[in-house]
Amino acid sequence: MKVPLMLFVIVSALVVDQLTKAFALSLLLAGMPLSVLPGFNLTLGFNEGASFGMWSGVMAGKPLVMVGITGLLTLGLAVIAFRSQAPLERAGCALIVGGALGNIFDRVRQGAVTDFLDFYWRDWHWPTFNFADISIFLGALFILVAALSSPRRKNSDIDQN
């Protein structure tokens, strides 16, 4: 994957995320589910923590701390993306960077990440999420597949003994 295509993936993930969040913010009221299909609602929520609401209590009211942590991780993944020679790994990093930037923009703009995709089974609900989270998940999956499918290097010390 060449740099222009990688930048396109980053920007596309960011734009799709921000457009869908703007749609959710204009259409939905917080805590009022809109039924779409059995097992799927659109439910507006705001996450001050990390993925799946982890650390929400600890990070409540500290969006700039989350921006800093997420920003450093995003910068690290961007460096890995530009240095990597494996196309699938580059695509994975680009998806993660685009998704992470979408969530960073939310935290800077409103102090929390906008979530609205709500899957459930009976009374059990998966944590609400957004398209940035989907990009991050797919990016991690791409990186995992790239790592598992790459030829393994043999340790020269082991071969000599």
C-alpha cells in the first residue's frame, strides 16, 4: 500500500466516522433508542472512558488526558504504518489511525466520544459503539492477519546448534 492510498484510508475512516456521528447527534436524543431491526437500535451515548467504556469513572471530566494518551498511541501507529513494508499491516494501521483521530476529535470538541450503534439480545446490550470503533477493530484484525500470514524468520543461533 503506497502512501497516498494509506492517507486515503486514514481520511476515509475519519470522514465516515465524523459524518455518521453528526447524523446521530442530529437525529437521536441521548438515552432514547431508535429501533432499526430486532437486535439493533440507534442509541445516542457519550463515552468519557476508553473502549467499551473502560475507565469511564477514572477519566470522567478529563478529556485532554484521554486525548494525550490516544494521541501518543495514534502517533506511534502512524509511524509504524509509514515504516511498514507489509500492505495489510499498513492498511490496518491506517484504519486504526483514522478511527482514533475520529474519537480524538470528539473528545476535543465535546469532552467525550459519541457512540450510537447498539446491538442487543433480549436484555443484554453490547457496549454502544461507532464507526471509529469499527475502523479500529478492522485495523487490529488486518494487523493480526498480516502477522500470522507473514513468513516466520528462523533464528540463526538455533539453526547452528
